[in-house]
Amino acid sequence: MAMAAVVAIVMLSPPGSREASAEPLPVRTTGLEVQGDTLVASVGLQDLFTPGARDRLKSGFSTRVLIRVVLRQEGAPDPVAVAFQRAEIIYDIWDEKFRVRVTRGPGTDRTLDAATVEQAVAAATTLWRFPFAERPQLQPGHRYFLAIRGDLNPLSQELQAEVRRWLRQSSGAQRRPGSGGGDSFFGSFVTVFVNPQIEDSEHQVRFVSQSIAGEAP
């Protein structure tokens, strides 16, 4: 995996506390690359689907997935960038295949066909070269990490409304605190990683990436 000089990927053991008020989140090895000036990540969240959730995929009801990605500077209270990926799985009983609609941030929907349950789950829960920030947002001398949370069938109408509001007001990963409009949601977005008692979905997966070290160009 080719990396630009601005970013060095360093595997570290999990810090004693990524968040002062929560148990340390598990570290999941995440593919990190630079494409032009954009930082992208690749990682799977297939474990978001329990056996029961997999069994229900052919019920005819839609299944929704929300993946939230926060770029954090280690030791700093505010997030650097935020990005989303949303997906919906519907089983077509006539064609006997799954249709998966995937949307990155405020971008255009992409619809995929999947022949099996596992293919449908992978399409809905995989971040593949997912843009989460711009290269200049990583400053030399600082370390960063991604906090990633996946939710299966988000239950909170308020959460869904907040996501829609954020997407209307921001350009996805480019938005950051202090830019106005979405600051309050930036705070509530990060709260889901600090407070493990927040349950606003049928099932959730939460983890952090390995450390990312900003380097001089």
C-alpha cells in the first residue's frame, strides 16, 4: 500500500484511555491510504450483523446500516473531521436477490445487486477507500486515530434527523468544529463514542483504528 510522505501509519497498543470517561475501545487494523489530497480508509464491519439479523434479511423488510467515522487527534477534545456511510438492504422476492443501496456522506446513491446474504452484508458494512479527511488536516508532530461506529437499524428518529441535517449543512469529511451551523451535532456525534450507554440501534460495533502520525511533506 503506497503512502504519501505526509502520513505515516504506526501500529500501537491501545492507549490506557482513548476517552477519559469510557473503557478503551478495541483497535481494529484499518487500511489507510492517501489518494491525491484525500485520506481514505478501508475496513470491514461485517460483525455488525448478528446471526438473527442475517436470517431476517429475506423477510422483505428493509435493513439499514449507518457507519460513522470520526478523525481524532490523540489528546485533543475536538474531532478533526467526520464522515458517514449509509446503506439499505432489500430482498427482491421475485428476482431472489438482494439490492443494496450505499451512500457516502452527501454523495450519490450507489445500488448493487448481491446473490447471497454474505455478499449483501459485505456490501453494506465495508468501508472501501472511504474518504474521511483531507491530507492538510493532519499536522506534523501530532498523532491521530479514527473512531468508527456502525449501527444496525438505527432506532432513534432524532438521530436520523440529525444525520440528514448534518448532510444538508456540510460537505462530509471536510466539515469541522468552528465552521458554524453543525457545531452542536459535531459534539453529539462524538458523544456516542464517549458514552457506551447510548443505545440508539438494534446492534452496534465500536472500535478505533491504529495510530496515524502526521508528517512534514
